[in-house]
Amino acid sequence: MSHDPTLVFSADSHRTLPAVDVRIGVTQAPREISLEMDDAEKDATEAAVEAALSGASEVLWLTDRRGRRIAVPVGKIAYVELGSVDDGRRIGFGS
């Protein structure tokens, strides 16, 4: 039985959900912020990024699949990539 790294276990639903990779480039920082979210959160994450970059908020807050909350000042965001963990296609947003 092989393990598929693109699937994560959701304790709430007792089923596996595909994961989405989120990478955020931050200006004047040597490393990007990288986190994984459940695929069901992809549209909400995309909407939150678009709202933050349009000036609706000063901080982009995201919660990864482990429940960790990440805050990034919108003025420091260089780019945001959303994509499947195993998928080379990504949707990028930048300011």
C-alpha cells in the first residue's frame, strides 16, 4: 500500500482530503512562508488574499490544516502561490 502525500486525514470527517500548498513571498525575507491547507479551503483562501491585496485589510490571516494561524502584513507580501501539493500549476497573486 503506497502513501499518497497529496492526501491528508481529516479527523472531523474521517475521510481523506486533498491538500493545497500555499506559498507566500515576503519582501526583505530570505525564505517564503509555506503551509498546507485542505482543498476545501482553497476558494476561501484565494478570496482572503484578493481582499487583503485590494486594501480591505492590513494583515492577511491564514490557518493551516494543523490549526496554526499565520499573519502576514499585506504591505510586505511579494507574491502568493496557491496550488495542489503535487500539481505544478499554480495561481499567483502579487502586489
